Amino acid sequence: IDALDAFNQALEKKKNDPHVKAYKGIVYLRLKQKDKAQEQFSDSLREDPDEPIALTGLGEIEYKRKNDNQAKEYYNRAVNKKNLALAYYRLGVLQLIARNNDGALKFFNKAYFSKDLPYLERSIKVRLYYNMARVYDRKKNREKSFSFYKKAIKINKNHLKSLVSVGQLLYESKSYRE
């Protein structure tokens, strides 16, 4: 709510700022007000058709609607304009769903090395690390898999899927005490 107030104040000073409108849309998304979010993203794109945050936000809406192809289109447009960890992460998830491990890993690595990774929400970082570990697990790279499961646990010590996966890896390597 405080963020929404701040963005509204910013828009009072500069009414047509596409970047502020896009971030306001992200706030509405987090508040689970999809219609208001979509309106903000559309307004933002009318001002700047290449605004990456708005494109990513529309991708999020389509992703949640299970419109994977439309989501993919928005995410691709976003990453063509700016280095966005969230868009790369979602593109990786779409590849993971399609069982394209190499494609998923390519996008997950782009998210992982993205300049804006530190700004991703903790829950998304946990899922990024968990999914990277899954891909490495599928590719039989236990060392990297273990490393990324541990990164997920470091952010969220209660991430059940990562905890179970680490336990399985340790069991398979006969590290029973660990």
C-alpha cells in the first residue's frame, strides 16, 4: 500500500511516466488485483511500447492464466529490451515444463547472472535455485544440483522440496549421518 501511495505521488509529478505506471501495475499484481494491474501495464505500454517492466507484468498475468505462449511472447519482448531476471526465470520455467532441460538452464543462468537478480523477491529466488538444481539433477550433475538446492535452503531454511532433495542426494551418496 505504501508503494502504491509513492507511485501515485510520482505520477502526480509526471503523469505519463511509463516506468512508474509499470511499477504501479506490479504493486497491483502483488495485491492480487489483476484487472488494475493490466490497466496500468497497458497504460505504460501506450506511453512506451518497449517498457520492460510492463511487458514482464503482462507476462506474469498470462503465465498465471496458463497462456504459456502469450506469456513467453511478453517475456521475450521484455528481455530483448532490458536484463530482467524475472522474465528470464519465467522463460526457463516454460522450458522446464516443456522438458527442455538445456533451454531451461540457458534461461535460468541468464536470470542467475542478471544484474537485477538481487531485486527479485525471495520466494522467486528460492524457486530459481530449486529449479536450477532440478535441471542439474536431470543432467546428472550432482555437485551443481546439491549447490543450488543449498542456495535455496540458505534463503528459505524451510523450503521443503529443497530439503527433501538434499536429503535424497545425501542418501544416494551414502552420507547417512548428514
